[in-house]
Amino acid sequence: MKQVNGSIVRDLRKKMNLTQEEFAEKVNVSVRNLYRIESNNAHVDMFQYINMLHIFDQPIENIDLLFLSSVEYDEFNKYKTCLTYLSGGDKPMFEETLNQLKKCKIYEHPYVKQHIDFAMVSAHYHIESEKHGDEYEQLIAIMKQTIKNFDEKNISKYIFATNEISILDRLVLCLINKVIADPSNMQDGDHALEILDKMAENKHFMAHDKLANVITLDRRAMVLSLQDKHEEALKLFYTAFDIGLDQMNYVSLSYIPLNMASSYFQMGAPLSEYLPLIKQGYYLLLLCSGEEHQMTIQYKNAIESLFNIDPETF
């Protein structure tokens, strides 16, 4: 396999603004070995480098085509295809591709397995190894695939990879959904706020994840709305939406107008006041994902169940 020049790894680390100790922890190598790699006294192969790019959510572009062998590229392609089938709701093709992927070397990488397991939980897909736990317990177990001694008390101290940030967000949403299911139990809402506080204290997360403020503000607003603090919640929703618009991440923004509409609805506002928000989120999803995408379908179902509105009438 082709070897990567150590300077490329060093450039990636500097781009992420990480020390050698911090970078080494995330990519599962020793600090000593990373030092040798960056000094070109030790090698990292192209497959390992692509995984580094994936961990830090950096674009791979055509590197996999140019440098991987045919076998290695086939494995990486199976991985991407597997996630595509799952996000598109094609369970038979997902299962077939996953069974093929499990025989590949790439599946041994902890971040690859974590990403797939997390995507399955997000899609409410049955995970055999965690069948006896609820979603929250599953998410904690998935987090521990890459942070073995994960402890919520230390959220403000960890250096999170992209997968792990998504899992944290899902943990918060899981707690929020428990409150929605049982409004009398606000303990889970308080628990969600505790996690959000720790996320906001995490300087690396807030500095390097462009959507960090959007995520924390939106989720905090959702909890406040469940506590009937709707005016305070709406201020946070609008702030989160404005920040997101500046970053042009429209898919992530699509559900904020729906959350705002829900607050207006619970306040007893007339439909004319929040219908434009519902439409805005729907059109953002149509623009970015298309009508047949699973997220768009879920959004349409939410509109119908929450507001008894048929999106086909828009």
C-alpha cells in the first residue's frame, strides 16, 4: 500500500489546531509514534490516513480513487454505500451490504463500526448487541466504542470526533423525547440541560465545530419549550437559526422552524403566525434532500401528527 508523507499528517493535525497528544488520542496511536510519523521516521498508509480524514470530518474527495488498491477501495465504497442505504430507508440492501462489510478489514476500525451503529440507532434500527437496552443505553455503549471510559461528567474535557459529537446530540434528543412522552417527568429535561452545559463548556467543541452553537441553542430551547418557557425558547430558536443561516447548513436548520412552530402552537398562537415557519423548514429539506429522502418523509409525518396539516397543500 502507498505510504503517506508525514508532513501531510502534520498539516492535518495543525489544521485541526490540535497538539500531538490530542491528535494521537483521537487517531488511536501513541504520541511517540505520531512524532515519528510527522518526522518521516515511521509510516502511515493511505488507508489509515483516510480514516483520519473521516474522524475529523474532512473531505476525502478523490484520494480513495488515486491511492487505494482495488480491494481497499471496494471496502471503503461498501462502507459509504452501506450508510447510503440506511439513510435512504432501504433495509434489505443495507443488510446485504452490511453483511459484506463485516467481512472487510475496514470494519475493524472503531470509528467505522461506531458510525454504522450510531446510524442504525438514529434510524430506529434494531441493534442485536444492544437489544435489551433503551436508546439512551445504546448510545452510551456506542460512545464507549471510541471513548472507553466515557463519563458524562467529563464532557467538557473530551476532544470529540465528528461521530462522537453526533452521538452527544442524539443523547440530548433522546432525553428530550422522554419528556415529550411523559411531560410530568422533567428529570430527563434537567439531565439534557446538564449535558448541554458541559458541551458549552467544552472549548474545543465550541471552537472547532461550526454548528456547535446551533446545536446547543436549539436543544436548550426545546427543553425550555417543554417547561412552558416559550418566549425564552423562541429567542434561542431564532438565534440558532440566524447563526445556522450564516453557515449555510440548511439540512441542520430545517427542524428549527418546526420547533419554533411547536412553541407558537403551544402558546395558542393562530396558525397564520407559524405556518410560514413550517413551510420554511419543509422547503429547506426539499431543496437539500429531495422529496423521497427519509428526513423529508419524517418531517412531513411530524407536520401531520403535530399540526394536522397536509404538506401536499403547501
